[in-house]
Amino acid sequence: MEKDLSNTMIIFGGTGDLTHRKLIPALYQLYIKCYLPDDFSLLCIGRRHKTTEEYVAELRESVKKYTSRTFKDELFDELAAKIRYFTLNFDAPEDYEMLRVEITAREEKGFSRNYLFYLAVSPEYFSPIVENLKASGIRDNPSGWERLVIEKPFGKDLESATALNDNITKVFEEKDIYRIDHYVAKEMIQNITMLRFQNTIFESLWNNKYIDNIQINVLEKEGVGTRGGYYDHTGALRDMVQNHLLQLLAITAMEPPISLEADDVRNEKVRVFEAVRDYGGMDLTDNVIFGQYEGYRDEDKVAKDSQTETLVAAKIFIDNERWRGVPFYLVTGKALKKKTAQVTVEFKRMNPYGDDFIKEPNILEIKIQPDEGITFHLNVKKPGVIDEMVTAEMDYCQSCMYLYDSPDSYEKLLLDAMIGDSTRFTRWDELSLTWKFIDSILGRFNGTKKHLETYAVSSDGPESLNSFIDSGSKKWWYLNRDYQWSPSFISPLDEHISTGFNIRQVP
């Protein structure tokens, strides 16, 4: 392990759901895979009073629950020996003085002087924590690196995001700020760039000459559950579109970067956001749908007259040479029929021999969850004495190939932050441009109510979604997919099992 990977990770919000459900299980996985340095240590900070022994016992149950297939008591014991719990009130300056004493004592015992501060707390604590790290002297550490990882939401609009960024950059430089979007690190999202840039067959067609439209969907079966208080002040547009979906858009649409270095990749994403057409002069009726599922206003901590959207569909155009005229259709929502996330590329129809021959356009599906993989739809001749076209699907099933053992996105992001690779983290200029775009939608209401379309729980969403696609085949491709992968779809031939590929004919 490289020497500069050694670090002490300090998690603010150590007793929270994110730490128990994601961060500690991810660190456990990194540990058992030998990705953590030998001198790694973990200081978990929470407001509740408890001993390290009590805290580690709670973590054990969480890791056991969320990593059941790989959990071993003896391995967790090894990781637990590196963990210490510390009680602190996030907005109490005197507590940070005690934290500074604790950190100094750890350094004198030989613990790493490299620090990874992780803010797994509510957004209102971001600024107070960072300011107190500076005021207490904890931030003054000339002998090692110090990085700050911040969870979303980073602001609620451009103005609040700018104010928050100004506070944080008074203490940490931009290069040391890691604004995390766990969705970007999912395996199949990372595969989009490899699929494009390492396969000439796709990159040469990845433009408005050959592509009719691109659809990006991230859908959930569950409602807001226990997150009603947070969600009712946020909504799907801020919670999902501003970060996850627009990042997916940028990764799908960006130009090939000159290298895979962090800033080269993020520069190309910025150019996409700069070219996105805002909604300042557009008719929202034709380009945006807001929906709210039936019963949302009865959820815990949700206002009875709530105007918060639980579903958003948006048609987006990128005004550059590659994508001019190609609509990108985005949709995200809660309490829908099925949980699914994918990017679907619909190619233009090539039909030189008449309608009797063409069946469907070529479709490329990049499946992110719950299945992971790629499906390419081909038009082929059906065997027989009559010329008849059918659609065949060429499948790459990553879920089948790797036995559903893809790493959690937090594993990759935590390791990246330790290494100092910020490629998969959001830079401020990206963030400011995405908020500017979201503001161009929100600013259109000027105090007036959104037009919310009600939809039934476990449905496909509002009725207007059915006619929202106005290009190409004029349909959402994910709605026409009931097929789910399982290892039984893989050919029994050994060479097919080893590759994870399968070709099927569609009725």
C-alpha cells in the first residue's frame, strides 16, 4: 500500500444512519479486501454519550446486517481495534478544543497525520463544523494532507449553495473538498465512459447524426417513508435531478477527455452543463412534468397542503455540435411500479427497404439497477423461407457474471478520497451550473403553485408521461421491459458462462 494512503478518518455523524448503513460496511469491505493501509484509524464523532465498546458493538450489528455474505467476527474485530468513539456537540466550540487534544494525543502515539474529515450530518451543521475545525486549530496541520468529504444536499438553490461554498473555502481549498455523489460511482455508470471511449462502434455513432433521443430514468418503488420532513422541503427536482440525473446526463453526453485525470474529466462535464439549454424562455408545460403520488400528504411530517413533487420528468437539450436537436428525457420518481435505473439510447431508424422490413430502432440499454449490464437490440432476419424481421437482444449481464457482488459505490468513493482522486466527486463549477439550471425551472413559479399531477402508488406515474416522449418511437423504453436477468439466462456452455454474454430473440 502506498505510504500517502495512510490516514485517520474522522466521521462527524458517527451514530447516524449513513454511517451505520453505508460508511462502516464500506470500510469493512475495503479492510477485508486489503485496500486499507495498515496504519488506518477511525475516529467516529457523535452527540450521544457512549463508550467506544458500546459503539463498536452497535457497529458490529450494522456490518453484520449489511454485509451478511462476507461478515466474519474475527475480521470485524481487527477493524474494530482501529475505531474510537468521541462525544461532541457539533456547534459547541469548547468541544472542538477537547477534540484537538484527542487528535494531538493520537499523533503523539504514532497515528497518521493525514486526515479525512467526513461530514455525515445534516446540512445545517456543515458550516459550523468546518468553522470550528479552523477556530480550534485542528485544521492547522502542515505535516500531512487534510481533505473534507461532504454529503448532499449542498444547498437548496444557487444562492444557498454559493453561501455554503464561500464558508467552506475559507477553511479548505477547492482541491481538498470532495463533494460526494454516491450515485456516480455505481459500476454501470462508470462503465458508460468505457463503453463509449473504448469501443469505436459506439463512439463513432454517439452524436445527433445517428441518435434520435436518450432516456435517463431513476425510479423507486418506495415512498418517502421516514424521510418526510426532509423530503417535503426538498422534492424530486432538488433531491434527484440536480445531482444524480444531471451527473448521468453529463457522463453520457460529454466529449472524450484528453485524459482520465480528475480535472480533465470534470472539465468535459462542465462543458456539457454550460451547453444545457435553460428553461428561462421555454414553455414548461411541454418540457417538464411534476407529479405527486396519492397519499403523499398523509405521510409523516408532510404538510397537508404540500406542493412538493415526488416525480419529475424533464426534456433537456444540449446546444453543442454533437447533440444539437437530440432530446434527453429524464424521469425520476417515488412510489412507482418498479425500482429501476438505466440509460437508454434510441438510434435513428435506418429503413431503406420499406416498412415491411423494419421492426424497431436499434436500442442500447445501460442498466444501472437493480440489474447491472448492457443490452443491445438488433434487427435480424427470422429464419425461414419468408423474409421477416425480428429483434434480437445481445446481453452483457454483469450481475450474472459477478454473482451480484459488485462493490458498493461508497467503497470506491472512500478509497478515492484516501488516494486523492477527485474524478468522481463534484467540483464547484459543476455544482453551480447544475443549480443554475434547476433555478431556471424553480424561478418560473414566482410564488405560484406548481401544476402537480396525481398518480397512484405502484403505477407507472402520471398519465401525461405516456405522451411526453415526442421523438423517435415516442415511448419510454423502460416501461416496455419486464425482463429481469438471472443466471438461468446464461448459456450452459462454459465459454458463455465465463463471458456473461447471451443472445436472445425477442417475440
